[in-house]
Amino acid sequence: MGSRLCITFHTTYHAIKAESILKNAGVDCSLIPVPRKVSSVCGIALQCDNAESDIIELTLSHSGIEIESTSFLDAKDFSLLSLFRK
Amino acid sequence: MRDRILIIITGIVIGISAIILQIFGNPANMGFCVACFLRDIAGGLGLHRTAAVQYLRPEIAGIILGAFLAALFAKEFKTSGGSSPVLRFVLGMFMIAGALTFLGCPLRLVIRIAGGDLNALIALPGYLTGIWAGVTLQKKGFTLGKPQSLPTINSIIAPVCSVLLLVLLFSAPVFIFSSTEGPGFMRAPAALALLAGVFAGVLAQRSRLCTVGAFRDPLFFKDFQLFSGILAFFSTAFAGSLITGTFNLSFSAQPIAHSDGIWNFLGMTVVGLSSVLAGGCPLRQLILSGQGDSDAFMTVLGLLSGAALMHNFGLAATSAGVSAAGGTTVILSLAVLLIIGFSIIYTGKKNTVLNTVSNRTFT
């Protein structure tokens, strides 16, 4: 089990479509609200296992769905200063 | 954890700001209301001539400038746009048509419930229905398209317009309208209102407070982070109304409200649906405008223009209720929003089939 990966898309529809395509391809993934530290936009993102990143990239590329960004979902320490960091 | 704490702080601070603004002069249950404030600004600019609701509310400029400064400081300011701008303008017009039927944006919906206004409690399921309908359309394929990177000047327009509004407010030239009675005359001192707006803008940008996301996420993802911010906002406003003695649990005699349940419900359904389709509630549109999203500012301009039309054509609700023309506007708004939604879904599916058959282009 690798670390969790968060994938964002340019539109909400693409996130929903990506989930459906990846699930059909047997990839374990689910939709989540875009985490604040990933983006200031309140859309929908996809979380999945980093170990499957290659097949995800390939599957989405073949389906014509463009990935906006990918980042890891790791917990960060909380501090008052961190409130004003991205 | 950091995000959860920040959003709860944001809810509490905006709640306290709303109470303070009401104590110092804003209308009852209207400490913060993006729709009402934009309607007042439309009146102040002379875009409509309803004498009771004309004032260049500084809270709006404060929210945009607060979000602008917070985004700059956090290096999140990013110029984007070009994603169906005309449709976003139209969605903004429908959004305010619904809000001026209910008499409040989602933020005021929460404040009204916290003040004991049971009419707002009827409107809440309407708002949730609108959000549900919007997300369902998104699941079926609704999209406004991918935003583009644009020259920076596009994103500067919103903060510059906000500064200009403040210049007009404080210099008070003769061509600016200002109510001498009614809700538009009920106002906290401008400097205090501006400060409250800036605080709200900074915190809402950092925490990403959104009244659509607050209800969408628990319903569709069992995620309560954004909801916790709205809950904190509600709890603060509720405590404030109890402390100030303004809490009044009833349907009748509520400040700047009417008791037409069906129109309260359907008005907020229009707001919920148009907000999901446009990518955020009226507050969120202001925040996004401040952080460089020129599409969101198109929605704000739609809100402003829609407010003017609603008053010029006599469609906006009053404390007496909703006129037949106002009710017709709400029904037509719902119908047109659904037509927009399904036409985009249909066009998208048609294009997908065409691409698959002829182009096979992958990006």
C-alpha cells in the first residue's frame, strides 16, 4: 500500500468522469473535496493509491482527460504561522 | 487539523462581525448579505431607482480586497478566466433573482435562521434541493469548460473596481445615490463595515469558506470540514441574537422578510442550482474575484446587473411578499437553468461521440 495521491482536474465533470473510468479499469479511487492545501478552488478531486499512478496516468491519457495537478495527501503539523502558508 | 481550525475561526469571526455590524447600524438579520449588499450597490450607482435600497456598501469592496491581499501574501493569486464568461454572467443574474425573491444570500439564510426566522428554515431545504440538482447535472456531464491563463490585467479589474467603489463612497459625489430611509439607510459606520469586510475576505480566502461546499460535501462525500465553518458561523450568530435580545422564533414580523413559503423555498432552489453551476455561492464568487479569477468577477457583474433588473422591473420581493411577476421569474429562472444544464450535457456527449469517431485525439 503506497501513500495516497490527490489528483485535481480542470473541471468538476472531469473529476467525476475520471473516477468512473478508473473504477471500470479496476483502480481503487474515490472522489473527495479538493483539500485546502492542494488548491484554493473548492472543487472535487480524486484520491487514489500512489502505487497505481502509472496505470492512472495511462488510462486517463487514453480517455482524453487532462490532469491539472497531483500531490500527496500527507498530514502536516499545525502551527499559527502555517495558517498563512499555502 | 489546520484547515479545520482555520475554517471554524473564520465562521466565528464572520459571525461576530455580522453581530457587530447589526449593533452599529446594519439592518436586522443582515450583518452580512452579499446579495443585499450588491443590490444596494446597484442602487447606489443608479442602476436601479428603488430609493430605499441605495448605498455603496463597503463590505463588498472589503471582502474582495481582503481576498486579494490574502491571495497575494500566500502566493495564490493567479489570473485565470475564459471559461464560459457570458454563461457565468447569466448564472449570476439568476442567482440574484432567486436571492432577491427569498430576500437574502445563503449567508443571510443562515443569519435569519439563527435569528429565529422560520421562513428561512423553509428556504434551507430549497437551497439543498438546488445544490443536489446542480451536482446531479455535473455528474451527468455539465461543465463550463477549462479556464485559461490570461494576462494579469484581467485579474486586476476586480480589486481596482473595489477601490473605485470606496473612492466614490468616501468622496460622495452628487451622482451617487444614497438612501435616506429604509434598509439602504441602515448602515454601520463605513470604516467599520470596510474593516469587517476585509477580515471576512482574508479569512474566507485562507479557509475557503463556501456555503455551497458546506452542504455539498456532507451530502456527497461525508466530509464535514466546510460545514463546520458554517456551523460555527450559525452558532455565533445564534448566540449573538440571544445576547442582543433580537431572537424571535416566528414566521411573521421578521425583519426584511416575507412569509410566502413556496417562493422562499423556490427562490433558494434557484440560488443553490445557479451557485453549483457557477462554481460557488455569492460570497465565494467575491473571494475568487479577489484572487484573480476573472470568470468569478463576471458572475459578480451578473449579480449586480441582475439586482438592477429585478428592481427596475418590479420583480424583487418585498416584506409584503412576492408579486405574480416575481414568482413567474423564479419559475422561468429554474426552467432556463435546467435548459442551460441539459444543453451543455447534450452538446458534450455529442462532441465526445464525434471525437471518438473521427479524431481520436488524446490530450
